[in-house]
Amino acid sequence: MYKPFLLTGLLFSTMTMAQDKMTPELLWQLGRVSGETVTADGKTVIYGVTRYNIAENKSEKNLYAIPLAGGEARQITQQPGAEGGVAALQDGQIGYAYKGQWWEMNADGSGAVQKTNVQDGMQNIRRSPDGKHILFSKEVKLRKVSGSDFYPDLPKSDVQIYDNLNYRHWDTWEDGSFQHVFYATYDNGQTGTPVDIMEGEPYDCPQMPFGGAEDMIWSPDGTSILYVCKKKSGKDYAVSTNTDIYEYNLAARSTRNLTEGMPGYDMAPAFSPDGRYLAWLSMARDGYEADKNDIVVMDRNSGKISNLTRDWDGTAAAIRWSNDGQQLFFLAVVKGTEQLHAISLQKDMAATTAKHIRQLTSGDFDITGFAGQADNQLVVSRTDMNHATELFTVGLSGGEPQPLTSVNKEVYDKIGLCKIEKRWIKTTDGKEMLTWVIFPPDFDPAKKYPTLLYCQGGPQAPLSQFYSYRWNFQLMASQGYIVVAPNRRGMPGHGVEWNASISKDWGGQPIRDYLSAIDAVSQEPYVDKSRLGAVGASYGGYSVYMLAGVHNNRFKTFIAHDGLFDLKSWYGTTEELWFANWDIGAWWDAANNKSYQEFNPSNFANKWNTPILVIQGGRDFRVGIEQGLQAFQLAQLKGLKSKLLYFPEENHWVLSAQNALVWQREFFKWLEETL
């Protein structure tokens, strides 16, 4: 059923004599590293480290500096709160945002000065390249929503009044306010009157709910601002993914749409160093949020747009120009890992094709972002299933990433690391499916272990070498479980067709892929077939609910977090309807009957016979609270051992430190009781 283990797929498999193991409490003690920037002289890397205080249930982020050539790191901020949005300034200093204002200091942490005092603070702050202006975003109230908005004589009314979609998004109810882009003159800390370049427009920039400073950038000469926006409202907003890139000219105070006629997501604009070319990520189809992400480039002189990855069977992310403008670097998922790539740009940009793409890194790890470039190397962030994010350097011609930071080395040196194997499993339709198998640190092949099938969310999210602080494979395996994590249908990194095939087939081949994976690994003598569990969140939670009705007694226990239990009621309450429309379709359209009949977990309620832990966020508007409550109520009424873990203030994720620890403790407590 599967190919032999690939010895090259072993990660950190050398067993140590360490007696400690990863625990939920230890996981939350790790420093969370974020690459910020490289100083203008190319000698120093600035990065952030976020640490959580469990007792106070809050986090703090501080900045650190480390020589690019290697050496001792130095903490350069100590103020309570979080510093971020760091920028290298040409005068040798760095700028950063702190408590809604712009600060500047020397790269060694000395001479920190608050440079602005903008009323009510700013978000996503960027200083212009010439230092003459400052760019930021801020909320603007434009529409009446609350009862007191309409009836000022009733100030204690808390009613909300809507006459159109999108009345809520992710975890926030629409209150009539929108994020707008502002700029102001900036002269050694003195700021002029802010100008709202979206004045009166009921649209958001950055894009909600996850957009940030990458949605608004300066041109290299500081004469214009580019921003990403979906200029649609109501139902049109809810069913469309058509974001565009707009350019605002400061002198003319005029705006033009640079991506007119491009119907899908257009995002992450990035200028070449000389300003002649503009690159961005672009999806071709409106309404398909997981469409192939292509890299397109506009010649600013001619206006001509070239698609550089049109004939490449992959999807791109996180583009960055080389300092000389001759290459574009980007990230892409490749067979269960995320790797660094480069495109060598041709003199005729339109002649740049897939043959000019090179994969610069290769290994069982993820390259997750860029911090900057200095001379002939890039500073990148990297993870694997045994290690949280650290910074590494990679030569511009590629090669093995070299470690730069070691924030969590002391922790990992004291614990046993997990053995991780990559295997290829034959699916029911004859395809080869990559599956990660994660073993306990003290794994003994002569013993039998309870085994967990991990079901990934998305559904088109990669199952790569990520390091999660909730769905953490190292943590799961360290408690004595083998974890089976398949790259089932729908995941990027295996070609566009594999990625796209899950749409309208949620309960079909992807579920069969899951069963193929657990059945194949269960043939191993060290797997206790009488103690199998399935766990997952979002589409992974849907998968658990679906498996509960079709698993034919394979599993002994289930855990579903924010899963979709009944597709009809889910369609009626979720907010990003473009996703629902593309992946399953409207429930009243007969063309979508298969989704709502054969692929609807609630339709298999009569077959539920297994203990289940249901986890639900109260502020999850992507997968509404009714989904978890229906699943729990079914399990209770059928007399199944079941538990509801309800987080009133959490959204689709669990962000509070103490809530996260409750999540972990209940997760493993449930497994101890049922597996």
C-alpha cells in the first residue's frame, strides 16, 4: 500500500538522553521569533521575540539586534508592550511603531525617541523613503449601525440594525467603521494634518480580517502610495475576492486602479529597487480564494503586465525583490515543505517563464518569511516540526540555510526530539500521497502506541513543516502518541490540480485519502489498531464529524474544533460567502445536492457511535457556534461519551494564553480517558 520509508525524510532523528519532554506549559514558554529588518549598512539583523506571561494572561514583544556575520544577540527594547513594524532608515537608525506612535533609535538600542504624537494613535505605520511623509491606517466611522446612531435620544440602546451583508466578519460585528489609509507630512517628528486618501469610501485597507502594512506601501521616490482594497459593499463584498491595487498620487491627490479588469485577489505589491517595475501576487478567478497565486510584473514605463509563473505548476507567496533588481524571491509549498525560490528576470520581462524559476532551498523544513537581504545572502525565518521559528541565512544562489538566532536552543537541548518520517501512500484512486508520521521522542518499535490521525483545515492549507502553538505535532507525540498527518487532496505543493480537486468534493476523495493514510500506517506492528483517534479543526473538524459517520469502527475517539457539522446551517451563518459558494455551493441550488446530501456530516448522525470532544469558539463567525452545539447535542442525545469545550471570547483560533493551556490540558485529558 505504500513505499518504503525515505531515509532522507528523517528529521533530527538522533535520539538524545534527555529525560524531559515537550509539555503545554513548556510550549508556551518558548520565545516567538519574528524577523523584522536588516539595517541599511547590511551589518545587523533586527528581530522580535514575543513571550507570554501565563499568570497575567498577556504577551510582550521586544526587539533584538544580532550581527549578520553571527555573534551575540542584544536586546534593544525593554518597554512594556510590543514594538513592531521595524524599518531600516538610511541614516543608520531604525524606526518602529510602539503604542500607536512612531519611534526612532540607533540600531544598538540607544537614543530611542518618540517622533509622533498623533491623536488616537496610528496603525501600520510606514515612513516614506525620502523621510518627508508618514503613512498609516486608522479607523473611520462612516455608517450608522447602532440604535444610538439612529436614535440619539436612546443612548442606552444596544440594538444593531443592518439592511445588507457583510454584517459581521471573522470575529467582529460591523459597527459602521472602516480602516482607511492616511498620510501626513513628516519633518523630524513634526507631523502635518493627516490626509485620508479614501475619504468617504465605505471600504477597508488593510484588508479585513488579516491584512497589515503589506497592503499599503510607498513608491521608491515617495511620490505615490499603493494600497490594496476590495471596493465592494454588502452582498457584492460577501461573494467576491476581487481586490485591486490602487495608486494615489500625492501631488495630484488622485487615485487610479492599476489592476482594472483583473478579477481575483491582487495583493502584496512590491516595487523593484529602481521603481521601474511593480510586482504583485495575483489570482485569476473571482470567488476562489485558494486559486493559483501567480507573480505578475508591471513595467511602469509602458504599463505592460507580464505573468511570470503562468506555465509553472505551483502557487507563490511572499515575493521580494533582490537588491539589484535582477531576481524575484518567493516562497512556495513543495511536497509537504515550504521552500525559497527565485526567478531570474529576463531583459524582456514577458520572456520570463517557468524555466527561469529555481528552487534555492531543499529539506524537511519550512522557510516562512523574509527579514531582509545584505550583500549575497537573505535572512529568512525557518521552522520544522521539532523547532519553533528561528532566523537563518541563505545565499542568493541557494544552499543549506545557516542558523543565525537560537532563541529557544536551551529548551530544545533539554528535551527529546521527535523522529519524523515521510512516506508515500497509495490512495484509493491510485495516486501517491505524502504523509508525515511523527513518533514519540523515546519511540520503541517493539512497543504498541495509540495513534492519532490529524486532519488539516483550510481546506486548501498546506500540511508542511509548520510549528503550531495549538496543533503541535511535537507536543502530541511527546505525550506518547504516534501522529499521522496526510497531505490529502486539496493541499498545495503537489500541483494545481491536486490543490483544486477538493472543491465540491469535501466528503469524497479527501475523506478516502484520510482513511488510506490511517489504514496504511496501522499495518505497522508498533501501531495499536484498537486505539486510533482522529483530531482536527475547521475543515479538519468537518473531517472528524464526517469520519464519525463513515469510519466503520476504525476510531476509538474523536476531537473536533470549530468544525462544520451541518452544511446547510453553516452556509446560512458564515460570512465569507465566496468561499462557501466556490467550495460547496448554495444549499437551495439543486446542482449542489451532492454536497448537502452525501458530504454533509449531520446526515450520518444515525451512525455516530464513538466518544467525541467538541470544541467551539463563541466569536467564530467563520464556523458559527451552532455547528459545535449541534454536534455536542447529537452526541449527548445518542448517549455517547462527549464533552463540550466552549470558549466564549475566542474566534476560529485560541489566542489567549490561559485559554490555550486549558485547550491543551483538556485535549490530552480526553485522550487519556478515551484512548
